Amino acid sequence: MKAIIIDDEQQARISLRLLLEEFCPEIELADECENLPRGVKSIRKNKPDLVFLDIEMPGHSGLELLDFFDEDEIDFGIIFTTAYSKYAVDVFKFSAIDYLLKPISPEKLSESVQRYEKKKNKYYKTLGKAFKPQNSNKIAVPSGSQLILLNTDEISFIKGERAYSEIIMNDGRKILVSRNLKKFEELFENFPSFLRIHKSYIVNFEQILSFTKSDGGWVKLKCGADIPVSPERAALLLEKVTSFKR
């Protein structure tokens, strides 16, 4: 079984490698990567069965890994490695992702590898669905060092801020997400109620109260926000509003 390690700390990579050599001889370590972009390249090149993935790394959180892959490309398992138990309990239950707390115990490591080996075929399907939901009203989004599960019905609109986006919920909560607006536009292809009406905004159509065509175009949302509509997207919005009225 082929594996790679993605961890920014050299000592952590060395320690895990030695543990694998001694307690998991069935593992062939194909690569060790110090950051997420290099890890993504290694996954594409080496086609590992299993990825040992750190969460807190400079530049990218390990939780963003699957943003780089389409659902049909997810043919590898993930075991998260972290020094912080706050990531381990509730966040990963929905997708059956295993995790190991640092310092990693040989027993836990061996158990995780064996558990993955027994359930790997089912695991791929579960993992893909969790991160690329097709028939669900929930999405998983990376926020800082967490992975947050959101009900799309509770999202009012999303504002893009370069490499980040801010999700505004119906109850007023604001969630900063390490994902650009283009990523959300692709994600919401399976959610027809979400519409990009401006280069900086995606809105939940179900939350629109009114559409004003004057002054360049604006929509008022139930949360009270006024969102601009770009001229090139006004026709699409008007078509959706008209079809809704029918």
C-alpha cells in the first residue's frame, strides 16, 4: 500500500516515517511533502492509496486538500495528523475521516491503517460525497483551521475578497472562508437557488425580496442587505425573477 506524508514540520515527517517503517511494514512511503501544493503534485504523480495529512501548515490548511481534486479523482484515503484535539471530534464525523493526535502512538497508527484497509472502497465514496455534495443541502467549507458544515438554506449571500470569501448567514453570522468566489460558483452548479449577480457576490435567490433595475441594479435581501447587480448579469437575474413569477 503506497502512502505519502504532507506536513510542514520536518521532525514530524521523520517521526511518522520511522513509525510506519517499524509498525506498518505494508506501507510503502512514496514521498514526503512540506506543504500542500507540493503534496497535491505528489498525489497526482505517485497515485498513493493513503495520505497522512497535517492540518496547520503555512499558506494552506490541510483541510483544503480536496479543493484541488474533482470527485472522480478521489481514489486515495486521508488520515489527518494534528497536535490539537479540537479538530478531531465533531468536524470529521460526517465524512468518516480518521485522525491521529501528535505525538502519534504506534498502536493508534497501526489501527488506523488497518481500519482504512478494510473499508477503503466504501471510504472513497463517503469522502467524495462529503466534500462534493450532489444531492444534499449541506456543503463543507474550510474556515481557518476548521472544516465547517453549512446548510445552504441558511446562507443569505457570499462576498468575494480575492482568495477568500465571506459567507453571510440568514441569522447575521459571518464566516470567513479560505476559498475564492469562483470555487463557490463551481460548487453551486448543483444548487440552482444560488446565482452570481456581480463579480464580488453570489446570492441565495430564495432570500431576495426585491430587484431594482435603476441605479445600475440592486437586490434587497431578507437580511436587509442591498447587493449590487452587474450589468452583464442583470438579464440572467431578470429572467430568473420572471420565470419564478410564472
